[in-house]
Amino acid sequence: MTTAPTPIYRRTNARQRWLTGRVQLAVGAALLLVLGAVGANFLASRATSPESAVSQYLGALEKGDADTAWKDSTIDSSALGQTDGSILSKEALQATLSNGRPSFANPQVGSAHPTSEQESTVQVAYRRGGVEQHATYRLRQDDQTKHLGLYPLWRVVVTPAAFALRLPAGMGSASIDGQAIKLTADRSQRLAVFPGQHRLAIAATSLLQAQAIRFDATEALPKLTPVQLDVKLTPAGQSSAAATIKDAMTRCAASGSLQPQGCPQSFSSVDSLRDPHWQVVGDPGTDLAVALDPDHGLLAKGHFQMILAATEPVTGAVSHHAVGGAYQAVLAASADAVTVQSLGASSAVPPLSRPAAATDSAVRDAVRQALAACANSTSFFTPDCPQFHVLNDIQDPTKNVQWHLSGDPAAAATVTFDGATALIHAAGNFTMTLDYDQRLVGKDYPQHAEDSGGFQADLFWDGSKLVPVTISRPN
């Protein structure tokens, strides 16, 4: 029978146990520090990554947080050389976001793709208005500002948008999103702004009404967003423009040419008409419309009516011709007056509507009176009348010439209106008989003849009444 060995017991004092515990705690703390540093480094690098910068920037825009969006972005100034000025301050960004904040629903931020040592691109998919959108954002590393003094920040590179605007002379002061801007009159200018919605305001003057225009500048430079002003005259401006155009038309009427330069009227004829005189009918400012033309500035358009009186080369009689059409005038506005810079014919003017008072009945009455006046003629040929008679022997003297109108040709006349020329036409058929005495071999012999055919009467409306111009035989 063997005896079990006696166990050996080692005594550990309290100091040894305390030292062992401290070592374990120190090792654990060091391990935690290492793990914490690694985690903090990971989190810090993630917080300063291009992807994070894009997310923060888009979130700030959506919230209207201009301060954060301003800090998370940098402006690409390389494209500003293509503009005449810029409105790109933090205050301007806040004003842009106040006009309308963009929406980025369900944003899906992709991984960054380095394009250089300092730049990367990040693609983002989001929904706007129920439609999926895709955008690529460019980011640039900012080595001057570092997170925790160690990690360089990434900033979204914003390429400005730009709009083009031509402000005619005489218009009031201009502002964008409440910020005053200085523009050179009568010159197209390009101004850089933040992408988004903007408000253009033009102050009123005594001649031009105030304007407030909202527009979206979404295209990045070098593309331009055109902004078209809707110029409207005040009552005083309308009166000034109408008066200056009427004066210009009066000067054109004083021309002794069938085709005067710098004027809208023109007349072509196979006959060599002599001594032309023009007369303005009505008010050429009645249908005056003023708009802003990209090439000419303030451009006025309307219609004119003129009567040409000229001497016939064969008979020596003075005949009249109706000339009407559209005109355009380049205007210049000052503080208190509108002046005409140039005047000419135009084809790009909407046609006139027929005057309500120029009814068929009223036109036929005016033609009836004109035909009656033609029948009172004592000549074989009368200017502005349809009838004529050719003598077999013009050497034989005649006298007691009398025309007689048969029936009422105006009653069946067809009346039309030409909105391009403002001319009223009445077309029909007439018959006139002619009695006269012709001296043959020393004795007067009664003669009888007849003339018939179609006629066309040309009339204008001068704003208050019909003005018959001529009644001719159609070709």
C-alpha cells in the first residue's frame, strides 16, 4: 500500500498579485488604445472621404444650408474668363437656395474614382419628380484645411452657370436675387451665377415698366442660359414712341422719291411717274408694339398707310395709289423721351384685323359716292376712275363730254380686307355710257359710246372714316 504524495503549496504574497493585475490592465488598455486609434482613423478617413463630402454637400443644398454648402464646396474659377462678371458669394448662394432648393430623394452615392492626385469624381443617383437622375460630381482635395490636423478635406468643385442678357438704354437699375448688378446698355453680357433658380428685377422708369423675371440657370459654363426681357412701355412711353414714329413717317412722306431710303414705303410702276408726293393716312402708332430684339435693342413694329400722288407720263394727270404695309423702327429710350434710330419695311409683323366700323355696307356706300364722282368727269380719261374712251381721230375737237353711270355697281361689290397692307378692296363690274359732241368739217355732231368692265376700289380706314384712294381697272 503506497502512501499518496503530500501536495506542495506555494505562497503568493499580495504585492505579487497586485503587479500581475496591473500588467494585465496595461496590456488591455494598450490594446484598446490601438483598436480605438485604428477605429478613429477609419472613421476620420470615412468622414473626410470624397463620398462623404458629396453627401454632406447635397444634404446642405436640400436643406437650404448655405453655410455648410459653402464650406463643402469650391468654385471652379477656370471658366469665369468666359464671362463679363460673376455673382458667386456665400450671400448669393443663400439667395439662390431661397429661390428654390433642389431635391435629391433616395440618393445613392457611388465610390470615388481618382482622376489625379488631388481630384476624384463621384457618381450619384437620385430621384427628382419621380424620375431617376444621374449626376457626376468632381471633388478636389484641400491640403490647406485638415480634419483633426491630419486628414485633408475634400470639397465639391462647383462649375458656375451663366446667363446672357442685353439691357437696352433707358431701362432702370437691375438686380439678381436682390443684389444690384451693373450692366452696360445695348450690349449682350454674360454673368456667372450658382446653378439654380434666380430672380431678375428691372426697376421702372417714366417710359418703361418694371420687370420681374424668374429663370433656371442649370447649364454649366461654357453653356449660357438666355434671359429674354419682356419690355413694356408705360402709358407715357407708349405716347412718346407713337409720336416719334409719326414724326418719322411724316419726314418719310416729305420725300420726293418713289422708293425713299430709310423709309418703309415703296412704289414700283412700269410707267415713269413724275413728281411723287406722299401723304400719311391715319396714325402709324395705332398698333405699335415694342419688344426687345437681341440684335437691335428696342424694336417697334406696326403698320403704316400712305397715299402716293404722282403725275402720269402720258396724260400729265395726277393719279393716286394706295401704299400700305408693316414697318419696324429701332428705338432709343432716354430718361424722358423715345427717339427713332432707324426705320424701314418689315415682313415679320402680325396682320391687322379689319376695323369693325369698316363694314361691307359702309365700304359700298363710299365706293358708290366715288363712282358717282367719276361719272361727273368731263374728260375721256379721268385719274382714279375706271372708265375711259379712246377717240378714233384725236385731231377733231370735242366738247360737252358727259358720262352716265348705269345702275348701282357698288351694290354687288365684293369687299375684302388685306391685313398685311391695311387696304380695303371692293371689286365689281360697272357700265357707263358716254355722250359728247365732236366737230367734223366745221359742224358739231353728237357722239355716243359705252365703257364697261371690272373695277377695283382701294380704300383706307384712317381711324374714324373710310378714305377712298382710287378705282382702277384690274389687270
